Amino acid sequence: MAGTHSAAMRFLANLDSDWANLIAHAGRCTLQAQTEREPYEALVRAVAHQQLHGKAAEAILQRLLALFPRKSFPDPQQLLAMSNAALRSCGFSAAKINAIRGIAQGALNGQVPTLAEAQLLDDETLIRQLVELRGVGRWTVEMLLIFSLGRPDVLPVDDFGAREGWRILKSLPQQPKPRALAEIGLNFRPHRSTAAWYLWRASEISKNLTKNNASPVT
């Protein structure tokens, strides 16, 4: 993984001075995939993170896990057996409850592949298969690809932070539309996952500098 990131960092830094400055400022890419995590669990976790700050999503997940102290994560049957009231008490919205129930059912009927099965499928095949699940969009599957399967060439163009990072990196007045960022991202192949990580860092760095009333470093 470290070697892959080193190659990706060199590749991106050579694209232009904006990338070189961002990488120098943000430091080494620390993206680490949880490659032992089953797709079912990864998708449930990704749904929890939809449209929420990371800390809020993790709090919801911790409340869920606290209900199953003897397991690292509830299995699909256990999740389906939970009442809506119990899931709401964890912090899941009605839409997210429907989504995670659909994921659990998909894991049981084979629509959600096992980790071994997923490793044999390419990115677009997994996306096409999994977006058929209720409440699971392309972004959710892309989080699975990046953070669980460790796929190196995924750019989640619907992600607010990625688009904001590009806006900041290039000092633009507005974020690019997803389709525009997808076209731009062709220049980052085959290291689009590392590029996404740095775009997220650009957004975070800018946010922190704004809090401290400082000027962005580019």
C-alpha cells in the first residue's frame, strides 16, 4: 500500500504546481483500506455516513454496535430482526433504515457479494450490481471500493468534499459539476483514489484555515 501511494504521490505532484503544493502541504497519503471487511458491513457503514459528518455517523454506528457486544458487527439476520424503533434509537433515519434492511436482505439472497466474490468483480460490475439496492447509490458503492476493497482508481465525483477540494485546489469560484470532475479526473488515472484523498484533504485544510482566519496555502 505504501509503495502504491508513493507512486501515486509522485504521479500527481508531476501534474502541475497546484498538485505539488497540495501534496507537500498535506503530507504523505495515509489512505488505508479495511480489506478484511465484508461488503455487507462496508455498505451499512457507508449508508450511516451518507450526508453526515464523520463523527456523527460513527456515533450512530457505535450505538448500533453496543447492542451486539459479543460481535464485531451484527450479521444480516440480526439486523433484519431489529425493530425500526431500535434502529431509530441508534440514530438511523427512516430512509437509512430501509437502505440497511435492503443491504442485509441482499447479503442473504446473494445480491451483495461476499468479500471473496467482490474481489473477483471489476469496479463497474460491482457498481451496477449494488446500485439496484434501495438507498444505495454510486457514491455508497464507491466508498466500498475505496475503503474496503482498496481499489486504486476510483474518483467519487458526486462527493461534496472531492468537488470542493478541486475548487480550492484550482481557486475556482464554484465547484465543478460531477460530470466535469469526471472528465478532469481522467488525468489522474490510474491513481484516482489517491487523488480523491488529497482533494478531501484540500477541503479540510481550507476549512481549518478559515476557522483560524488564515489564508489558504496553495
